[in-house]
Amino acid sequence: MYKFYEENGENSNVRVRTGDLAERLRVSPASATEMIQRLSAKGYIDYERYKGAKLTVEGLKHGQMIKRRHRLAEVLLERIPFEGNTHETACRLEHAIDDDLEVALTLLLGNPQTAPVDGAHEMSRDIPDIGEGLSQRVVDKLNKHKSIHEMSTNESGEIVGLLITQELRDLFQGHLSIGASVESNGNMSYVINKQTMDIKADVARLIIVEV
């Protein structure tokens, strides 16, 4: 249902017919009707027989939360050496992500605004905003955790997370490790454990520090 909401944009309040939903999900109309009735009982769907269904305010919030967690999972899978089906794996992961993990992923991934685009997903890939109940937790921690790419000149910190492959770590001769000290010189130059090195932006975004 949330995907219809995204696609309809300004007309997002238009009701979706059960037949259209069944076709999109590749299920029978009876199965789609059963699903809609179940979601309606939870207060997520406003359903009128023969007219179709639309998301309630609560349903929209829930849909945004699930979609956010799905796309955070996609971003994570893109950044690690994962060779499987990103979309299908993210579909499984989205249900395992709770509030605490959503906050942690938001911080670890640098609060990404868009998800990776692939051939199967040509529509909007924006990541919905984090829910009001969790946003303050992120704000409280954002000043402590960031990627080294986001560090200001002369700002220092300690590495607490690495999303790079072992091959990349080996290229830096063991200097990139949890607990290593980091100071930014600006212009993609860093002092890590007293060794000055240049690190490209795409790699720097995957090195997380506590400042």
C-alpha cells in the first residue's frame, strides 16, 4: 500500500482497488481482500467495499517506518561485500530491524537520504524520515558519531566502526582498526595513529568515529 502512496504523489489519498493491489502483489483477489481486512482491523487501512482502500494516518506512519528500514537495509547491503539479491534480502531484514537497530543504522550509515537504484526499482528511492519518536535519539548521538568524511579540519576522534572490506584494510597496512585515533587535516587527508594518509571520499564515508 505504501508503494502506491509513493507513486501517486499528490494524489496519494486516492483509494486503491483490491484488483490492482492483487495484481501488484501477484496474489489472488481473495488473498488481497483478506490482507486489506486484516490491516483495516489494525487501523492501518481505511477500506470501503467496492471503492477500495487507502492508508490511514497511522497506516502511513507504519508504512514509512517499514519502508525506511527496508531502504536502510539496502544501503547497508550496498556498502558491505554482499553478492546476493539486495532487494529480497532487505525484505527479510526490514522485519528484524527494531527501534534500537534503526537508530544504530541511521548513525552508522550517516543518515542516508536515498537508497541505491537498480533496474527493478525506477521509482522514487528517497528514504522516509525517521519517526518522531526516534529522531531525538539520533540528534542526541549525531554530534558524537560520524564518518571521517564528515569531520571538520583539525577535528579528532576514535574509530568505532568500519564498513570496508578486509582487502581495503590491508591496503592501509593495519592502520585502520577499531580504537585507532583519527584527526582530519582537510582535503581528504587524515592522521591515523600518527600516520598521515589520503583517503578517498567513498572510503572515508565507511569509516565511523566517535568524536
